[in-house]
Amino acid sequence: QVQLVESGGGSVQNGGSLRLSCAASGRIFSSYVMGWFRQAPGKEREFVASISRSGTSTHLADSVKGRFTISRDTAKNMVYLQMNSLKPEDTAVYYCAAGSGSYYAVDYRPAAFDYWGQGTQVTISS
């Protein structure tokens, strides 16, 4: 089992940047594919980004490509989501998630992730 704690959320203006962090504890961090999802009020949870166990493969939602970057630091048991050129439609609660997978695999399906953090609020004002 792994425990996930997100941080770094906040309120920024349109065009601003934020860096979300996710601290993992418990089982070996490198055993997990890691992902970020978000949920806006009244909407379903949606995929944002994922990174393979190796750290060499990433997958981003079309809506964030070119603006967001996902990375992981296995030595520190951390996953990051760098968010640039933020838009009001990026406003949501952002969740970190961990799931099983092969060493180079990424995934975008919520059902593929077994463990979830409590979420961190990101608000973008226009």
C-alpha cells in the first residue's frame, strides 16, 4: 500500500504557473505508475498526466499538452506536475494517483490507479 499527499495548489491569475507536488510513502515508490487527475465542480474526474515507473514515458491529456509537464524523483519518492500558461478552465481539485503497471507503461484510466491522495485545489482567475 502507498500513501499520497499532494501540495502546491493555490490561486493564480490567468497565464500564471503552479507546481504541484505529491509525496508518496509506504511501498516501494518505483513499483508504481503515477498519475495526476482533476475534478472541477459538477464534472467527472478527468485524466491530466501520467508517468511510467521508469520515468522515461509520459502521457498528457490533449487539453494540457504544451503547458503541463509531469516528472518524478524516485530518490525522494516525489511526483510533480508543472503547470504553465494556466487558464480558468484548469480550475479544479487535482489528485495524485498510483497504480500498477509495467516498467515503461503509462495509463490514463482512473480504474488503473489503486491509490489516491486527498487532492489540492487549483483556482485560476481571469
